[in-house]
Amino acid sequence: MQLHLRIRPLNLTADTDFSTVFSALLAASTPDPLLSAWHGPAVGETSQPTLVGSGAAVAAVLTPTEILTLRKPSHAGLQKLLQVLAETSSAVAADLSFPSPQFAAASEVWSQLNAAVTVSSDSVSLTEFVSLTGFKAPFAFFSFGFSPGTAAIIVIPERTLIATTTGMWEIEVLEVDEPPTGWAESFLSSEAATRKNPAQQAKISDSALTQSSPLSSPQFTYTDDSAADWEKSVTKLIARLRAKEAQKTVLARTVTVKSQRPLQPNWILAQLNEAYPTTWKFSVAGLVGATPEMLADIRAGQVFSRVLAGTCAPGNEAYLIASSKDLAEHKFAAESVIRALETKCTRLQVSPAPFVLRLPNVSHLATDVTGTIQNQATAGTLFEVLGSLHPTAAVCGTPTAAAFKLINELELSSRGRYAAPVGWIDGAGNGAGGLALRCGQIDASGLKISLYAGCGIMPDSDPAAEVAETRAKLRPLLHVFNL
């Protein structure tokens, strides 16, 4: 398999607001069930790139038994990929070994795909692109399953627009002699129109995305019939924790939103970007969300991780920072990340104490961890690091195997790709893998989205309070649909 990579610089002024760029990129993209996107705040001293990809030059689905790779998949092919992802979303796995073998498989697949892409003659040189951005094309987006039994997906888009603090580039992955698509011109038209009317920058999604948005006729049905049974599961889990079967276990539940018109990931992302600017927004194969938790960001051999555990409603931060239950829950999560990164890093640095991360819907206890990768980063390093981290105590529990067993017994629905790594990677192994939280999975029909929320349950947890916490965590996606 051989494909050509074409990189072209585009005009982007230094004072362009990146949230505006993100909305404009989404507006320029066409409705696409495999729309790929990433946008988030700076990590430490390093800014995140803004990435939006359309179509699929190559899509690889990694199941526990096979790797299904499609090149330039047709509509039927895309539906097949989404169906495979849906069919392998069981939370129960025959082999509970960690790390999941899919991370090693993903590293190998990415190395092979990366090597199969050559630079076309009319492209800027890779050396120039790397020197200006610090990144190496091609770019891929990925999403893993929470369970080792759930399929993962890696997508190299046909067209990717990347914006960094040093400029913006259009990247196309084409067949030999295939003409460029002109997608960049659509974006530049949208962005130029925005510049002519700066007062409308923050509202670009209203003007540019509404035409393809389901909100042009807002008719949604919200089903939340899991709260009562889930509260009973929490009560059972607390009894098991008090019997010392585990120290902490994260339990999740699912609600459903149905639409009379196909849901578009680009519109959902635009709304999330406006309401939750301090989170990392993502879209990979119909999984769409805005996560506040970074599992691993790797840049030039440096790794950053942000751990969240312990939650309160806005205004209750003083209680949160003094809560023995929340501090203990957070300690388990932070220690699980530190232990994993100690095996991969030198000069590990950890926040001296948990700090409060404030979001519009909830506040969390947070710990930042940074380090230097022991060995020189390679194309698959990010996947290797993510495999050593997942699942952390923040999304599974402590000890891991015991908590996973309780999840399989007591959780009422499949997590699929919820609470697993999701993000992007480049040809040099740079990239970011956030935890797929505050998210929803659009089904193959496009008419239904499953929303997920989970809580860390401790022996002294209050079941009713945990239900309330899930409702707060569901708020970002429910707000998108005016529910």
C-alpha cells in the first residue's frame, strides 16, 4: 500500500483565535461519520495543535482477533467499520490482561501505515514542516475500547487541516496522480468572512454550522431510565468494597438521546467548544466529547499527564479539598499514573498537592505529572505509554483486576470506547491521548447517541450523591441538545 502525502501552507495570522479557527474548520468540513477532530488548551508551556480531518485515506479497526484495514473506504465500508466497532463493545473480556495487546498492535499498525505514505513532488518538504511546527506528517486519529475485548480504530484522514502557533497547513493523503480536493479553499472562505466581521467570530458556529445542524428543527428524545437501577448497583458495590474486594471501583451508566435527523459530529463539537473552552474536544469514528483529563501528551520525548478524581458541584470547592473520601479517591488515581510513568520516564515531576480544576458543570481534584521518556521517542511511543497507563484508577479502580471484575459484574451497560484513550498521533510519535469522558457515541444510523458518565465509588460513598454526580457529568452533552 502506497499513498502520497501533500502538504501546503495556508494563510493564518498570528492573532487568529484558535477557538474561532476550530469552529471555522468544522464549518468547512462536510458531514462525515468519520469526522476526526482535536482541539484543546495549552499543556504546560506547549500549545496543542488544532486538527480537523475529513474522510479516511486509511482506516484500521483492531479487534481482539483480527486487524481490518480499509483504504479509501466507501460508504458501505464505513458502515462496516462502525458496525464492527459496535459489535465489539462488550465490557466483558475473556482475557483481562493489562496492558491490552491492542496498544502494541496499534504501535505496529501505525509504524506500517506511517511508512506507506510518501511525500508528493508538489508538497513542501517534511524538513520545513517539522522545523516550523515540531510535528511530522502524516497524522492519524485513534480511539481505543475501555475493555481489551473492545475494538480500537486508527484513521488517517484524506484531508487534515492543522493550525499551530506558527501557522496552518493543509495535508492531503492521496492516491498517485489524484488531484487535490480544494477543501482548504472552503475553510479560507469561511475564515476570511469571519475576519471581515470580528464581532461574529465567537458565533461562527451559529452562522456556518446551523444549516447542517439538527437544531434547525430541534426534535430530540431523551431517555434516562438507568438512574434507579444504577443506584442499586452502587449500593451493592459499596457493600462489596466494605467487604474489601477492592479499595475503589468506578461505575458508569448510559443515557440515550434520539434525533429525528442525522446527528453531525461537527455541529456537536462546535457547541462543546463554545461552552467548554478549557477542555480537550475530540471526534473519532462517531465518538464525540470534551474531556478535561489528559492521559498522556507526548512532545519531543516529554510526557504530560493530568489526573482527575474527586468531584463536587461548583461552589463546593472548599469541601472538596478537605474531603477525606475525595482525597483518598484522588490519591488512588494519581498513584496509578505515577507508577506507570515511573517505568517509562526519568526526572518525573508531580504536583506537590492536588489542585482544584474548575469547569462550568463540576470541579475536580487534579494532579499534573510530567517526565522525560527514557528512550528516544519512536512512531509508536505514544501507544506504548498509553498502554502502560490504561486503565488508571480514575476510570477503573484499585486494584485494577479486582475493580475490573466488579465493573463487569455490576455495570448495567457496555462502555464501548468511553473512558479509554482517544486522540491523535504524528509520524514521529508526538501526540495526545485524552480519556474519553464527557462524551457520546453516535450509532451507525446517525439518529441516536449514547451518553456516558461514571463515578469513583468508595466504601463511604453515598449512592444518591453518586447519581447526582453522574447527572452533572452528563450536563455538557445534554446542554448541546437543549435538554
